[in-house]
Amino acid sequence: FYVVFGIFLYPLKHYVGLSESTQVWLTASLPPTFGPSLVALIDEWPLALFFVVSELWSSGVCQLMFWQVANDVISVRQAKAFYPAIGAMGNLGMVVAGHFLMVFAN
């Protein structure tokens, strides 16, 4: 994806975006509260796609690296006991982190 983005999508972003007349029509057709922002997002879809793919890539790679290290450290016999606990702690960690963020944000 990154090669296609770097060679085709980014250099040609002015050609794959919306035309000016389409932007004007969409802006007039959509509610003024989110119409201009949505039109800008649609017009710059290659950059939005790059952002989404980059965010997903980082999340996927971090998880893949964690489980690779876990597979190297834990034997198959131990994995049957530890992997469910590791998964449960990961889910519990997200819940606890959400509560801490709410406390620290206020």
C-alpha cells in the first residue's frame, strides 16, 4: 500500500479528488454543520486512507510483535495456561486505562 501511495496516489491526488464543481454541489447539498468538512475529507481521500492504514498497521504490528515474543518465551504446554490469562489482562487493561484517562482528563 505504501508503495502505491507514494508512487501513484499522493503525486496524483489532484486528479483522483473531486472536481471543483462537485465540491460546490456537495457543499450546498449537505448540512452546513458538517458539509464542508465531509467534502474536504472526500476530496482528500488518499490522505485519509493513508492515515487509516497507518493507524491499523501500527496496531497490528504491535500485537504481532507481542505475540511473537510470547511464543518465543512461553512453551506450548505453558501457553495453554498463560495465553487466556494474558488475553484477559489485556482486555482488563483497556478498561482500567479508560477509567484512568477519564479521571486524569478531568
